[in-house]
Amino acid sequence: MESHEGWRIITATTVTIARALKHFGRTTEFTFLDRSARGLLLHVHVVPGAAKTGIAGIHDQRLKVRVHAPPAGGAANRELVRFLSELF
């Protein structure tokens, strides 16, 4: 891990998110990340039922993630956790 302005951020995850946001013409200002007493807090805006799962940009200072799974029976939540676990 590396220290950046008092934050402990996993380098590989930071690079992955930064590359995805660059695709959308965004800067790498991580307004969707907060350090908490329990670790790193990631604010996300989830869009279920997408054609494929992936980072879709920034929405209202949250990382916008589209997930392929439908919003029923917790499927979208499980898909989000699976996707994020690949990043982290």
C-alpha cells in the first residue's frame, strides 16, 4: 500500500479506477473515497441490469458501477461485490 495525503490506498486498485475514469474523460479526483476508522469507504452508485459489468464513470461524487445482474433477490449486490473484489 502507498500513503497519499494521509490516505492508504491500494495502488493497483487506484490505477485500475484511474484508467477506467480516464476513458470517460474524468480526472483522477477520488471524491468517492473516504478514510474511516474501519478502513477505506467507497461510495458507489449502482446501475443494475446493464449489458455488462464495469465502471461507468462518476455520478454525484460516487463511483458509478453498472452491473449485469438484475435488481432482484440480491443478485445485483452479489455482482457488485464480485466485481469490486476483483479490483481490490
